[in-house]
Amino acid sequence: EAVLKPMPKSKYETWLPKGPKVDGSDDTKGDDSAKFYVEVHDKTNPNKLYPGNFTVRYELKDITHYKGFNSNYPVYDGDEKADIKICDSTRFFSIATFDPTKCTDSVATSVINNGNLAIVQLTTMDYGAWAKLTAKVTLDDGSELDASPYYDKGETFITLPFDRDENKIADIWEKHENIFGKGYGLDWDEDVKPDNGHPGDGIALLDEYRGFLTEDDSYNPIYKRFSPQKKELITIGLANLTANGSTYKKEIKDGAMGFGRASDVEVYHFTNSKYGYHEEGVSGANYGRWTNYNSPLKHSHGVVIYADDHRTTDPAFAKALATTFPTFALSRAGYLGGQSPEETKEVHLWTVYIINDVPFKPTEFMPDHPEGMSDPFEQRMFSNIAAANAEFHVNIDPNHASPLVTLNLPDNIKHIVSYSVSHELGHATGIHHHNASNAGPNDINFYKGSPNCVMRYWMDNKYPDNCLTWMQMWIFGLWNPATMITPHGGADFIKLCKGGDDCFHQMNLKKL
């Protein structure tokens, strides 16, 4: 009998297919670590090898032809060539063992009677590549054998990668993700963690397995397989489209990561608009949101974050820090300010307002405030500063406050850009404001609810008690809200609340 075996160094049963590097350094080279050979031995005694010679003909069958090399690389223009092929070194440089006239991308035939030396090397060009490898053996007496894989004498092919259930996903990855044997289809999308009663994240199982080009902390492209256990969200910062988008690209990314900490969702952020494909004919979207454009399955959408360089002329947004626009009309019946990523047009940062008209200015504080203690606002500031000093055991001097405000203003602007992004991503994943159905004058109810929730408003100097002191800690550079830790520090985290408004259980990454 003939048996098809992997070379030991191939580590076949734990091997995952790879494609070219996603940094663009060489899109012609994939992974050529997979090697196989044929052994012919006595049926009843595997240790008794066939004493004669044989010829072997390898063939790749049922090869996948996924577009590109993974779910989003190359960007836009991936081809649909075979994802696995006979390695060029086998075809062109192994003439002592393989007959070059009988070798193609999918077939490799050994020199006659030299099959015992013919080790076939394969190249994968996709992180989700899959195929069957067969081997037909011709003995020197003319008889023929179909090689069986070493793990199953009843089969006539070996799968690439190791995939006993033949669902086109490597068994080792399924075992690592605790989904082995569950029979999920390639379009399965029921990710559980964090478990809030709304499974799934809008990304199909096959796309999570093939993985994505993502960015590291220095904005360089790196490869990452996603997890079917963990909900993931892709955000796109558009730093290349506006001056403020470029200036605050780090803060926008920090805000996206902050939402991840507050929600326990795994967030992957891009700074360049090119990573979101603009779907032609899709109404209500200005910028590219389609993130898995190499997928053979459904579209997945990221959340676009646009930093505006202009003042709005719409009075409805004249003093807003940011607005999350849906793809549908804001006037839709029952809409309270939350929709899925697929239904999100963009998170729109009103950065001109944040930079120039933030709700505090150095001249509003002593000693530069001309009205002094005769002004009700100044009286309130003295009271709020005293309350912050007592609550957080700090020593802000209300009589010399304006120099500190001036000193910390640039960083505070950055911090509020980040926090605004974190808050708005809540709206982009289905969450409405606190007390949205009972909003009072000036949206004061938005300031109520769990103080540790990222969806609660806190930038106010007049109304809710705990906002007054948090505001002072931020203004005077003693607290960075973008850290998703309250001014109390330590393990007092800002999270999606699970009581009251229950923002955590509102969150939904799939279309509502």
C-alpha cells in the first residue's frame, strides 16, 4: 500500500496556511513550508518497505480561489488565483527527482522509478487556503496504487491544512477557538464574548479565520486572525482626509481603544480611509465602510470616524462635540440614538468646536476672570473646585486657576477628542443616551445614570453632583478621561453600565 505523509518539519497537524506578508514587501511569495512524501510498504507490516522502485504523480484538487490573500489584503484589487500551488522549486529546480515536462501549478510527477525520493513542496498564497493533495503511485511492475493519508486508509487524499471534517478550516484553529466539532458553517456569526444577549459581530467565521490586515501602535500593517469567540469591531479614522483627522489621529485611535476597554469588545483601528471600501450605489454613506472586500460571503462594515475641519451651519449640532449619524433618517420613528455598525454612516467629530469653543476657557477662571466673585459662574467654580479638592484630596487653588487651565488646555482637547470617540462608538453599536426616552430640557437627563458609564454625560459645571468634580479634575490636568479610569483612579473603571440604563445589554454589533 502507498501512504501519503507529511515531512516531520512541516508540523502538518498544527500548521496554518499563510499568504504573503501584508506590508506589501513581497506579494509574490507565500508560505512554502508544507512538504509531503509517499511511502510504499507491505499492507500487513508497515516496517517492510517495498523493495522495488516506483513513480509518483501528485495532484492538487478542490483548491480554493478566494479573492486576495486574506479578508482585506491586497486592498481592493485582490485576484482569485489558486490559493495553493506546487512550489516553483519542485517544478523547476528538482529535475533529479521530478520531471519538469510533467509539472504544473497543480501537478508534479516524479522521474520514472524515482518516486521514493520525490518530496513535493507546496506554496500557499492565502491565509485561508485549502485543497486536497492526491498521490498516484505506479510500481516498477506497472501496477498502480492510490496513496491514502497516514491518518485514514479509507481516503485517497490528504487535506491542506489538516481538516478531518473538511469544512475548509484547519482543525487546530477550531480547537484553539473551542469550536471544533460544532458544525458551524463558513458564514456562522454568533460570537459570544462579551455575553450581553446579542451574539455576533457582523464578521463571518471564514473571514475571522482568514484574518485581516490590521495596524500596530505605529500605524504599520500587521496580520491578525480574529476570534469566533470574541466580538470584534473595526474602526476607520480617515486621518488622510482632513487636517484635524491627521492632527488627532492618535487621539482618535486612543478613543477607539477606549471603547474596547469600556465594552470588552476587541477593537481594531485603521488611520487611513483606504482600508474601508466605498460601496457604489449604497445610499447614506459618504466614506468607505466595507472592510472584508476580499470575502466570498456577506459584507462586514467598520465604523468611520471623520474629524471635521469646518464649523457646522446646522444649529442642531452647533455645540455638539461629536455626532453619530445613521444611514437612515434621524427622524425615523422610535430612533433614540443607537444603531449597528452596518447602519452607521459615520462618527462625526466637530473638532473645530472642540478646539475653539470647548465649554471652558482660561479667562473664565481667576485671576483672569474680570467679574471675580461677584459673578455667579465664578462662585460656582470656587464651590466646584473646593468640592474636587475635598473628594480627590488635591489642592487646586481657585485664585490662581487660569494659568493651570492654559497649561493643560492642549492635552485636555486631545483627551476629550478621545473620550468623544469612545462615547460615540457606543451609539454606533446600538446604545442610546442615558434616559433617552425621558430627555428633559437641555438633555439634562443624559447626565444622569451610572457615573462610571462611558455613555453618561459629565462635562457640565452646573447640574449633576458628580459631574462638577470630574469636570474640575479634567480641566486642571489631574484626570485623563481617555484612560477609561475615573478620577478616583486604581480599578475604578469606566465601563458600559449593567444597571439602570443598562448600556451593556443594549450593545449590538450586528444589524438590529
